[in-house]
Amino acid sequence: MVESISVQSRTSEELIDITDQIRSCIERNGIIDGVCLIYTVHTTAAVTINENADPAVRRDIIKGLRHLKFEEFNFSHAEGNSPAHLKSSLIGCSEMVIVENGRLCLGTWQGIYFCEFDGPRARSVLVKIINQT
């Protein structure tokens, strides 16, 4: 089973908390134990797990990536979004989370984020849940 989650970014770069949407997929499908793969098919976006208690962390991640100053390089890619491709590659396009007793095994302060690096855009995240039998 694969589900698609729609994500709408509002700015050129942002981290969007999709944890509740992932939890809903698990509940809807009655998964008790297994693993959940969260994957984006976009080459200028990423998926990560990080702190979800303080929204400043999201801003700091973006600020840290901007500090790398990829925008200052003279890239060959004609579309002009090479910095977004690099950021996507650094963060990665997927995360895998254990599901136990019907719950994501995330730490107290962890959330799952869709990372937009070339927005605003309508995006999608694929969720594959593998049920332990």
C-alpha cells in the first residue's frame, strides 16, 4: 500500500511538519507493528526528522543551509535552481520510521518534515507502510 500526501509550500524555502498526516496514514490502515517509509519524488525537496517543539529550529535549519551560500556559485544547470538540488541531496529524499503498537517510534521532540527548497509549489510525499505479519 502506498499513499500520497499533498503538501503546499508557501515560500521558496520552508520545513513543513507532516507528522500528523503520517500518523493518520498509519491509523487509517490499522497498522500495529511495522515500518513506515516517507519519500518525496521531487529533486528540489527533501524529507527529514528533527525537533518539532520549537519552531525556531525549522528557521535555523533553513538559515544554516543558506549559510552554505550555494546561490553564489556559478552553476551550469539552466533552470537556475541548482542550490535547491544540492540542499535536497544533502538532506535526502526519504526517512524510515518504526511503527510499534500503532504509533510512530519518534522521540519526544521529533517531527517529520517536508523540506521545500524551490517553492512555492504543490508537492507530494509518498508513504509506504510495511505491516509486520
